[in-house]
Amino acid sequence: MSAGRAPHLSQLVCAATPDPIKAEKTLLREKFVAASAALVTEAKCLPDDKEELWEEKVMWMRRWEQRTGEVFPLVERGRALGIDTKIDAADGPAVVEADEAYERWVSEEIVQGRANEDMRMEEAVAQAVIEQGTSAKVPVTTEKMSHIKVVSRPVQKQLRQTVAESEDKDEPKIIIPPGSILHKIPCTRCMVKKAACTRPVRWTCDGCACIKQGCEKSNKSTGKKTQTGTVTARSAKAAKASSSKRAAAEDDDDDDEVKVVESHMRGKGKALMRNWLDAKVAADLLQLLRLLRAKAVESQAAFLRLQVHIDQLAKALEKIGVE
């Protein structure tokens, strides 16, 4: 072989091709050493289990989740590649103790959250029961007053009326419940207060009954004060008279056009409807709310754990080049 055809030394030396698996194992070992060291350091910073250190425990739990999220994907990948990814035996007890404390505190947080939510639900249900009871405590006659009609008939001004309405829209309309009457001349207290002097038949007016005093009215013609706790025979007969008899009766001195309400009620207007929520039903509702809240919390915790695993898997796949 001539000297001109001799191969160069660079042609005889071939560059060594690096093994990708071996390179990945080396990189994985380095990452695991760094991540495990950070995990051990965090385990040694475990705060005391005291009530006043709850904020510090919450912050430590967040850091612990971050450290374990970095270590676990490396451990799983190391198992797949056959690499020994273990923490030193001297640091093992500290890591185990920290992980047990983390699991215990997470369970306590879930239980405390359930208790707080149950308390809020009980308060909400109790408030709803109170509001429902207050709104449901209405007279039966009030519910049946929806089907009434107002007709115009000439009646005597001196007769007792169940409803007095003014034709002037600017003046207030006075609605008298069935069984009550409107005083033609208000009592002294109602006249001073400028309030409607209404009362049940043969009873003291509502305003005087609230302050527990007798109902008095001043008689302008005689200057005497007479008790209106009783009703005269004429007014009692007039209150019981039918609407046809009222229309036929006319006063020689003065007749006015007033509106009389004809109510087609079946109730007597005495009993009050108390539609309170039953205690057993309320207890059953609270129990169902607790069960629903517990399942919701469990589902949320499972979702959070699943999200952590998904993030860990995504990071592991990204490191090996899988999109």
C-alpha cells in the first residue's frame, strides 16, 4: 500500500455513541438525590401538633405536597428502569412520621370542614323554619279573601260596615276583617293617633286592646264619655241584616254611596293556620344535608388526589419526551 493511500488516524478512531438508557438513569439518579434530600429536610421541619400552630401546619402541608409531588414520579420511573430509588435508612423514620402526620392533619381538616358546614346548614335550616313559620302563621280568612267582589249599594251611614272604602283614590282604604266593625265615631285613642278604630263585635277596639285599656269615645252632643265595649241592639241587628235589607233601608236625613264587600268565604275567621315545619322532617332534612356534604367532601378529596397524580404523570411524561 502506497503512502498516498494510507488511511488517516482520524478515520480509524470512531466516536463512542452514548447509551440513552444509561444517560437517563444517570440523570434520574441525580434528580432523585436532590428531591429526596429536599424531602428529608422538609420532614425534619415538621411542626408540633398544637392548636395554636395550625397556620404553620397548613403551610408545611402545602410544602410537603410539593416535595412528594417531585419525588414520587422519580420513584415510579426508577422502578420502570430498574434503579434503586430509596431514601437512606437513617432518614426513613423522619419521612414516615412526617407522612403520617400529613395524612392525619388532612383527615382532621376534612372532619372540621364537615362540622363547620353542618353547623352552617343547621343555622340555615333553622332560619328557614323560622321564616316559614312566621309567614305561614296567617288567618284562614286572609287566604280565602282572594275571591271577593266589591259592589256599590246605598246603605245607611249609621249601620256598621265590614269594609269601608273611599271613592277618592288618594285617601287610604280601610279593610276590616270579618267579625269586626268600624266605629263611626272613633274612640279617644284612635282619634289622637289618627288610626282606624276597628274591633271585633262586642270587644274593645284593636288599638286599646294592645295597650290593655278600656275603649272610650267622646260624645260630642252630650259631652259625656261612654264605653264602646258593648253594641246597641240597633247596631247589632244592622250588622246581621242581609245586603238586600241594607239596600232597602234609607235614612231620611242623609244617604251616602259606600262600597260593601261581599266575601264568599267558608271559614268562620277564628282559627289561625300554623303551618310550622315538623321537627322530625327538619331532622331528616339535616341528616340528608350532612350525608350530601360528606359525599361532596369525599369526592373533592378524591378529585384533588387524582389531580396530583395527573400532574405527576404529566411531568414524568414530559421528562421522557412524550407529549
